[in-house]
Amino acid sequence: MESDSQPPSYSDDKPPQRIANILGTAIAVLTLTLPLLAIARYSHSNINLNPQTSYELSGYE
């Protein structure tokens, strides 16, 4: 092995950074929006969380 040899250049082997950024952003947006859309789609719109029930109290006359 020669002492004046240089290591190989890896600059040509890098993946396209712009495509990776776009893909990562798309995955992040889908991760944040799909659960909200699924909850909005499949939740019932007429849920009564505090039902108004009346109880008759005995002994208070």
C-alpha cells in the first residue's frame, strides 16, 4: 500500500438530501393528521357526556 494514496471519495454515494427531507416532512404531517381525521370520522357526534338525571331524595321534606 502506498503512503501517498488518498482515501476514496464518498461524495457521489450520498442519498439525495432534498428527497429525504420531503419524504420525512410528508411522513410527519401524515402522522399528525391521520389520527385526528380518524377520530373525527369515527366518533359519534351526539355523545352526551353529562346526562341529566334526576333522583328523588327521600327524607328531605
